[in-house]
Amino acid sequence: MEGSERDWMGRMSSSRTHAAAVLRRWAKWLVLAALVVLAVYRLKFAPAPVAAHEIRSVPVVAEVMGTGTLEARIKTTISPRIQERLAEVLVDQNDFVKAGQLLARLDDGELRGQVEVAAAALAAAQSTAVRVEVDETRAAAVEQQARLDHDRISDLVRQKVSSTSELDKAMEQLRVAESDLRRARAATVEARQHVITAEKNLAYQEERLSFSRIVSPYDGLVTRRDRDPGGVVVPGGSILQMISTNELWISAWVDETAASGLAIGQPARVVFRSDPDREHSGKVARLGRETDRETREFLVDVRMEGLPSNWTIGQRAEVYIEAERAPEALAAPQRFLQWRDGRSGLFVLDRGRAMWREVTVGLRGRQMVEIVRGVSLGDRVVAPADIRQAPLQPGQRAVER
């Protein structure tokens, strides 16, 4: 009897162990199934946290973006016009200068000597001109007297008072006097030409002397100093680099597809990479007429209307040109626009559910996009609250966050 009881208890213990093992095995599957059911519920039935936006009428600005550098419209290499030793440089990099201000000076000793020689030559030519003019006056007086003598003797010969030999002598003296007068007049012309030549030579030497003084061609800024005193400089060799600060602009490269929407005078905003949190205003000043054959971009010059406190020629900036504006447009933020099967649309919040609506878009601004058709004023459109969330599905429950 006791053995039977022990057998029965053993079988009961074995049965309980087997049942526990089976329960443990099924428990894993039950937990997994519960997790799947929970996930399906969260995906299909649990409200998705969303960000909402109310459709309203706002201005929408379509912009064309380009990247470029700050440039000066007028920039100049300051170089000498003659070869000479550089005696002095009076300005340095980052100096502001005025038009006509002396920037550098060349050694002018030899040039001054040439001016003095030219001035002496002019004085000599002028003295010679005075002398030959006196000679011409004397020759004219002699010629006049010879002509009077000739006329008087001619009258006497006709009256048979004087002989023909005296008339021949008077004729000879008149011809000699006329020849001397022509020679004196030619000498006067030659002397005057020498004076003119000497005057021009003096002016030329004085101009060469003025080349030893290198002055600023306009109000501007010295951006670089390339030479120091002591060396010999030659025409075309850079002493200084300078720019005019009257007109600075961004030369930006813009994709050729935007060309039809751009025009001179369009407003623009400029963001320098050195100061990305601040915008500066500008206007389109010039459109390039040549597209780069590799990048398919062309240059657009945007005149600056303000600059950072610290700016440098050549620094990079992004330019956003206002190509088109809709002053009153139904609009939604760019990130709320969704695409399904190649069609644009928005999820509109309707009684707690995200309902898909196909829309037609118009202008695309920096943050907002114009909705031409598909929504009405006051509609609340939604998008996932976190960009890492799964996309919304039509009819999915949604709750604003």
C-alpha cells in the first residue's frame, strides 16, 4: 500500500514538472505575442504624436540661392610708369586713402636733372628766336629801302636823268635784300619750331618727373603692400593693391536653371559664413552672360547695402535672391508637405485622425510653401512630431504635442 502511494506521488511530481516545463516554453511565445499585439496596437490604433500647423494667409517668397565671394567692383594694381629705384612707400596694408594722396615716391634725382637740361634748352631756343626775329626786322627794313631806291632810279631813267647802269645796280641790291629777307623769315620759322620742340621736351621731362610721385587714383583701401623701398621697380610691377570701397558686391555662382527668374534690382539677403546668424541686405547689380560649361552655373553680382564689422575681400557667403513673391497665399511649412505615389499632399487633422489630402503647390519659400489647391483657410495640417517617427498613414489617430 505504501509502495502504491509512493508511485502515485512520483507520477504526480513528474506531471507537475512536465506541466511547468510546458508552461515555461509557452510563456516565451505568449510574451512575444503580447509584444506583437502591443506593437500592432501602437501602430494601428494608438494615437501618433504630431506637430500641427493652422493654414493661414501669409507672404511666400521664392528665392534663388547662390554661393560666392565678396569682391570690389573697382580694384587696382598700383605700379610705376617708369623704371626707377623705389625711394619711399608712404602707406601700408589696411590704410584708407583719398584720391590724389601720395602713396609712394621714386628716386627723382636724374629726372630733375633732365628737367633742368630741358628748361635750359628752352631758354636758349627762346633767345635764338628773339635774335632771328631782330634779324628779320633788319632784313625787312633793308629790303624796303632797296625797293624805294629801285623805284626812284626807275623814274629817273624814264625821265632820262639817270643811266641804265644805275638802274641795274639798284635792281641787284633789291634782289639781294629780298633774298636776305626770305632767309631771315625762314630762320624765324625755324627758331620758333625749335622753341616749340624745347617746350614739348620740357613738358615731357616734367611729366616723367611727375611719374616719380605715385598717387591714389580714387578714394579706397590698400589691401596689400608688395614692395619696400630700395629696390628697382619696373612698369607693371605691383607696389600696392587697392580697392574702391564705394561699391562692394558678392559675385555668386547660380545654377543656370534659375536664369529666367532673375533680373537687375531684385532684393537679396546675404549670409556670410563668418557671421551665419546675421543677414545683410543687397540688390542684384549685374547678371553674367556666360555659363560655366562644367558646373552649368553663371555669375550674379549682388551689391551690398551693409557689411559685417570685420570683412575681407574674397570671403565666402550665401546669397538668397528674391525671384518671386506671393503677398497673400495659403501656406504650410515645408516639412509638412508629404509625397505618396509621386503626388504631393498634406495630412489634415479631422476629428482626431490624420486624413490625407492631395494638394497643388505653388511658390516654395525658405520655410513655407504655397498651397494653391487642396486645403482651406483654418485647416490644421499635421506631421510627425519627431522626424525619426514613422510616416503618418491615412486615417491614423493623431494627438498634438
